[in-house]
Amino acid sequence: MNRKSTDFLTISNWYCTVKRNHLNYVTFKCNYVRINAPIATNGLSTSLFLHGIIFNMYTGLLHLHRMIAYIALILIFVTMLKAMFGMLNKKSFTEGDRKLGLFALISGHVQLLLGLALIFIGPIMSHFSNLGEVMKNSELRFLVIEHPLTMTIGIILITIGYSKSKKADTDRSKFKSMAFFYLLGLVLILSRTPWQKLA
Ligand code: HEM
Ligand code: HEM
């Protein structure tokens, strides 16, 4: 490759894998986001190498975010159902009920943390400078705005539900806070889950 260090390689959908073969050529497996990566004359530049690490990190975090998505959805759903059942049948609120709600809360918080990491290290940041274009493209709008924002609000509602339930002094009001806020949170989360990527 006879390129100047200022040359740029344009790649579409970059965040799968970056591989370097024995001739120092770099291959990218891609999908839909586009970035420019600088290439140096002498093999792989540091910057491209760093991009490689970040690509792989992004892929790893994305897999983790998808795996925990199943766990979070199930835990939030079960907590909400159990709280509704407990409230309607006037059951007493047990330590098990609190722990179930806590695990659902933690899985939501971990999703929040992973989601924020994905935004900061991934291609989404670069779209914030061009929100006009993002808004016009439904796929990008989902990725950059709708999914992160709606999920964050859903997780905040679940956190409020857990916190209110912890402070409430009767079993019925403990169940009621969990049932109500976890249901609201769940509805928002379900509405903006990328199901095609989960299946
Ligand atoms: C319970 C809450 C959440 C669930 C169930 C969920 C689910 C998912 C799923 C299934 C994906 C697709 C994974 C893949 O392509 O393999 C995804 C991607 C993503 N999520 Fe979430 N998510 C949640 C919360 C959040 C939050 C709170 C944020 C940010 C604040 C966030 C940001 C992202 C980002 C940036 C991507 C990557 C999109 C891409 O590169 O294709 N997520 N999420
Ligand atoms: C961006 C990241 C995060 C934010 C903004 C956040 C925010 C919060 C807030 C506001 C509460 C208070 C709930 C209350 O009023 O009781 C809370 C509670 C909690 N968070 Fe997070 N959190 C984050 C990440 C995490 C992570 C990564 C974990 C665990 C791995 C976690 C575990 C917990 C637990 C266990 C509680 C409940 C403590 C209790 O009252 O029993 N959080 N978080």
C-alpha cells in the first residue's frame, strides 16, 4: 500500500472485527455506520490500531448488552407480575420480593452503564453533531435517540419504584410501588427494544 499518512480509509459499518493479515492489510467486517480511519504508510498506524482495540471492545460490550437485555427483560417482567399478584391477593412483602426487585434494578443499571459506554466509545457520538440528519433517518433516530432516551427513562422509573417500595411502610404499598413503576418502565423499555437484534 503506498499511501500518505494523511490518507483516510472510509469504512461502512465498522464495529464487528478488525483483522490484520501477514501482509499488514487490514480487513473490516461492517454493517451500517460509517467512519474514517487514518492509514499510515508503514503498515498499521497507531491510530488504526487503537481503532481496532475500540472496535473489539465495542463488539464485546454490545454482546454483553444484548445478553443482559434478556436477563433484564425477564427480571423486570417477573418482578412486576409478582408485585401485582402480591398486591391483589394481599400477600405479605417478603425479603425474596425485595431481592427480586433489586436484581431487576441492578440489571437495568448495568444496561444503563453499558449503554452509556457504547455511546461514548462507539460511532453514536459522531452523530450528535448532525442531529438534523439523524432525525430524518428512522434507523439512525432509533439508534441515536429513541433507544437510549426511552430506555434511560424506563430505568429511572424502575429505580423510583424500587426506592418508593423500600421506603413504604405497608406491604400493600410496597407491592403497589413496584407493580406500578416497574410496569411503566417495562412498557417504555418494550416499546424501544430492538427485537430484530434479540431474535
Ligand atoms: C433494559 C434496558 C435495555 C435493553 C433491554 C436494551 C437492549 C438492547 C439491544 C437488544 C441492543 C442490540 C444489541 C445488538 O445489536 O446486538 C441494544 C443496543 C444498544 N443499546 Fe440498549 N438496551 C437497554 C438499555 C440501554 C440504555 C439505557 C442505553 C443508553 C443510555 C442503551 C444504548 C444502546 C446502544 C448505544 C446500543 C448500540 C446500538 C448499535 O450499535 O447497534 N441501551 N440495546
Ligand atoms: C450510569 C450508571 C448508574 C446510575 C446513574 C445509577 C443510579 C442509581 C440511583 C440514582 C440509585 C438510587 C436508588 C434509590 O433511591 O434507592 C441507584 C441504586 C442502586 N444501584 Fe445504581 N446506578 C448506576 C449503575 C449501577 C451499576 C453498574 C450497578 C451494579 C452493578 C448498580 C447497582 C445499584 C444498586 C444495587 C442500587 C440499590 C441500592 C439500594 O438502595 O438497595 N448501579 N443507582
